[in-house]
Amino acid sequence: MNDMNLQDPARRDFLKTTAAVAGGLVIGFYLPQKGGRAYAADAAPAKVYPPNAFIHIAPDNSINIILNKSEMGQGVYTSLPMLIAEELECDWNHIKVEFAPVAPVYNHTTFGSQMTGGSSSIPSSWEQMRRIGANARLMLVRAAAQQWQVAESECRAENSIVKHARSGRHATYGELAEAANKLPMPEHAELKSPKNFRIIGKPLKRLDTPMKTDGSAQFGLDVYLPGMLTVVIARCPVFGGEVKSYDATEALKVKGVLGVYKVPTGIAVAADGFWPAKTARDLLVIEWNEGNGASLSTPDMFKAYLEQAKTPGVVAHKSGDAAQGMKAAYKTVSAEYEVPYLAHAAMEPLNVVVDLKFDHCTIWTGTQSQTMDRNMAAQTAGLTSDQVEIHTTFLGGGFGRRANPRSDFVIEAVQVAMAVGKPVKVVWTREDDTRGGNYRPMWADRIEAGIDKHGKPHVWQHTIVGQSIVHNTPFEAFMVRNGIDPTSVEGASDLPYLIPNVQVELHTTHNEVPVQWWRSVGHSHTAFVVETMVDELAHLAGKDPVAYRLAFLPLKSRERGVLQLAAQHAGWGKRKLPAGHALGVAVHKSFNSYVAEVAEVSLVDGRVRVHKVWAAVDCGMVINPDGVRQQLESAIVYGLSAALHGAITLDKGKVVQSNFHDYPPLRYSEMPQVEVHIVQSQEAPIGIGEPGTPPIAPAVANALFKLTGKRLRRLPFDQATLV
């Protein structure tokens, strides 16, 4: 654990003095009196991002990269500095990284706010970070050329040193940084050709691994402030419910408990440590007004969803004439699908530290959405946004939960700080996290599809029923068009296959259960539905599943490339499998990346056993191949956890599951061997954090059909139907 005392005046003075005299590329930085780190000037971002907002080169030649994305295990702590280092021509061994404060200069280049999500860190930063590094390199070269009174073109930067070959002069970046700092920003620094890359494309070890190994990495739970109280909250077990009355008599008797407070989300217990707070919370006597949410039960909801799926919805995509296509089809098949609510289940439960003063609020948390959380915290506390500062810590997993569009866990913590009147750390237990809502929506789908007399797919009618994750959020106004939330239909309304008659419709439902993006968002359910149905059409046509897909994917589609690569390495159609084993395949595009997966599966005592997965990915140019492999492995673990075990169910409005015993992640003994193959590409890099999740469930389901002859159309897989 890392103790932090950010209120130490001596430390503030030291940092302020150091920033003033140490030199380096730090123009535009100031140190606020509240807090203890350098903050970038809060000005609108220019088209050319100033390197001094992202790079600090110290006289000792160390290079600090200011990271404007959240590190939650996906590897941006290493990959984004690689982009800067490539163009900066610096010594990689001298790189250090720190998280950025909240400021417009650090905004996402596409979304216009500071956030991390949508597998967008690399594609949004690809040119930005390289240009930042190139500008800094050019400023250092110019500083050296001016000092030596030689032509800029005669100087070369390499390994954190600028050299002048003709005279033999050289100077380190640390020696040149102060002079470079005084030069005007270059209008255009030439970027390197990919053929000259020496860092990008290389498998570099992660920079955060040593600190996560020795315990020096700071997560939200590691933050401690003088006089801070730990708070746990009793929230209504039914979504939308409220406190009717409560009795804290026994809770207040627990040693270490300092107070019990009613807050908008429930009853907060503040203590001098987690355990007394948790113990006291369990002693509260609360009467809840459960509200309308108490009527919700999963079986009834699925029944209603499936009935709705039989009725016309809002058209999300239409090509050809699906109604006539069904009449003309040679053979048809229809199927209904159910996928449940899913929790994010990050290893680190939610937690927020808040130090609220009358004119300033400082927050420490693992967040994916810095700008929105800061603005919502300010609104809650009655402050302006510039009176709120957020320190981003490492995240023990995010998967979208820490990018809540309503900033629920941050707002709640500020409300608690307002009630308590002291610095607080609000901690969610594992049970709080599992039952605390903001799930991947549950979905029901119905597909009717058919082939012509030659076996070609001829018609596809797909109806989707489920909640919108952007409903009642700031995103709804600009994302929902003509009644369609694109995240509800992505992966279904943009089929890659050559089918002449397609219609996709959507019913958007509403209830009290809060929903949110979950790793791979809409693709997490549409890939399962689409790719298992494509397999059904191949079987209906009497064709091999891989050959069938290849026959009806456009010739130049990137799906073809990954499908062929995965099938080749899996030995599809050529390798003799052990008795009782079968292969299944799926291919899917999400977040502009293309992934195919082949799963080797068996049934052991009636239980699904996935032995090996061959994954092929086309994500454009690769920054760190090891990072890509790690993300594919991670995504497969996440997707398999959901396919084999994951389900959040409701009984009279209350979540049944509570912890890892009844909402289990994949166990070590269940983990398949994963073999990742990367398509070599010169295209711009695209997302990789989520695209490995969607194909795994359908690949396993398709393999199970080969083993059992039974189509699995419900997640998680119903083990009872397999024996």
C-alpha cells in the first residue's frame, strides 16, 4: 500500500521550486496550491498538441510521459509512451509515466472529453502521440543547432542524444531541454516512415509490471489522507427503491464507528477503518420502500421479451425484401436467443476518496471518464469544474464500469463527503459491486433465416429486444437516431455476409435496472446470435462452416483474412482430433478490428471443457505485439467466463448473485491454451481491448453442436441440455 500525504506544504514547495528551476519541456504547467502535482494549463487544445503537456525531460535525462488515458490492465501505460518514444528518438530505459490531470489538452481526440473506452486509445492517439514526440525531437535538435551554430539538417537525434557528426559534438536531451523549452512550437515536424520504426512493432515489456509486482503501483484503495474515514453504504436491494426508515442504534455501538448518515443512495456508515464500517452496516435496521422494481423477475422478463420479439420493431437496417425473401426461401430456420444481465466483476471493487473543502474538492479514484466525473462532482458539490481535481489511479479492471455516463459512484462519494464533513474513502464490497447495478443489458433475439436451392443465404430477419445503455444519459441526444441506439444493434445491423434480403429490428425496453456498456458492448450479444445462426445456415446447406463463411464474405473483406488464418493454424479439416473433441468457429468485427476464433471443445462429465483457442486478429499496424496477445487472451477469458458461468438474475427485484461463488470468473483449471496470430498490416492501428470477446461464445457453441447435435441459444450454456 502507498501512503500519500498530498497536503504536505514542504512537498508542495519542493515541487513548485523544482518545476521553476529544473528546466525541461514544462511550459504551460503550474502547480496549484491544493494538491501535489503539476497541472497543465486549462486552455483549449490546439490542433498540434504541445509536447510540454505530455513530456517532461529533466536535466538528468529522465523522460516523464504524461498519460492521458486510464490504465486498467489493457497496456496503454506502455503502448502510448511507445508512440511518443518512437518519434522522440529517446532512450526507452529512461522513460517514466504518470497519469494526467483533468484538462482540455488531454481530451480524447474523437470524443472531446478526457476518457478511456471503446477500444479507442491507440487509434485516437496514433497520430497525436507521434506528432507530440516528433515536435519535441525537432525542438531539441533546433536547440542544439543554435547552440553549435550549425545547420539544423546536420544534426541527428538518437537514443536521447543530439549529435553533429561533422564536428563530433553531442549533447543529451537533459542538457538541451531548457534551451528547447524557449523555442516556438514547430508547425509541422515530419513523422518517421514505418520502415524506420525501432520501437513500434517490437514486443516490449510492460512498464507497469514491476510496480504492480512489488506493490508500489497505486490503486484507489491504496490512497490514505490524514483524518480520513472509511465509509460503506447500505443501498436498497431493489433498484429504484428508497429508505423509508432506519435504526442505527446497534451500528453506533461498534468501536471505531464515527457516524451514520442518510445519503441519497442509502445509509452511509463512517468509521476509522473498513471492518468496523462493514460490521456496523450489517447491524443497521432499515425499512425500504422498494418501488416498482420489486416486480421484476428474470423468467418473467425473458418471457415478455420473447413475446415482444415476435412483433415488428423499429427498423435498424433494411436491404432487399425480407418478407418476400422468406416466401421464396428453399429452406428456413427460426430461433430464439436469451442472454442475461452481466456484471463487470472487476477484481478491484469500486472505491473513491474525496477531500471536500468549501472552495475545492480533490478526488482520487480509478476512473475511465475524468472530464465527466469532474463535472458531475462539481455540480454535486456546488462548485465550478476548475475547483475540482481528480487524481487517476491505476484501475484494477474497468470493462466499462468505471466509465459510467451518470458518474454514479463518484457523485455518491461526493454526497457522502458533504454529509460527513471529513475526507472519506467510500468502499464497495464485492457484494455491493455485484449487486450494485449498471450491468450489460439482458437481451432476447429472434431470427428467421433461409437459404435458396443452391444453399446460399437468401433471407435474414432479426429482431432484438433489450434496454438502451444510453437512455437517460448525456449520450442519448446525439447517439439515438430514429429510435435506434446503435449500441443495441451493432454487430447485427452491419452483417458482413452477402445476403440479399436483410431486415433488423429493435424493441427498446425500459425498467429500473441500471445498464451500461460492458466489454465489447452490443457485440457481446450480437456476435453470439449472428455467428451461431450462420453456422445453422451452413448446416442447413450441408456445407463446412468455414467454407460457407468464406463463400459469402466479400472477396476483399478483412474478415476473410482472419478466418483463413485462424482455420489454417487450427488445422481445420486436416487435423485429427482426439475422440470426443470438436472444433467450432466464429468471426466478428467490432471496434473496427477483425477477429476469428476456433475453439477445440469437449464434454468432460457433462461439463464444457475448452482445450485450446486459435485466435487471428487484424487490428492494423501493431504497436506492441505482446500487448495485442495479452488483450486477446484477456478478452477470451472474459468472454468464456460469461459463456460458461455469467448471469445476473432477479427475483422480486433483487439480484440473486452476490460474490464469486455464484458469479464466478473462469477458473485457472478451465483456462484453455490460447494461440494468437496477428495479420501483418500497414493500415492505421485500430482497437484491440474488446474485439477478442465477441467470437468466443459462438465458437464454443458451434463446437458443442458438432459434439451433441444440440443448438445452444441461451447464455450461459445450459449444462443440463448437453448430456
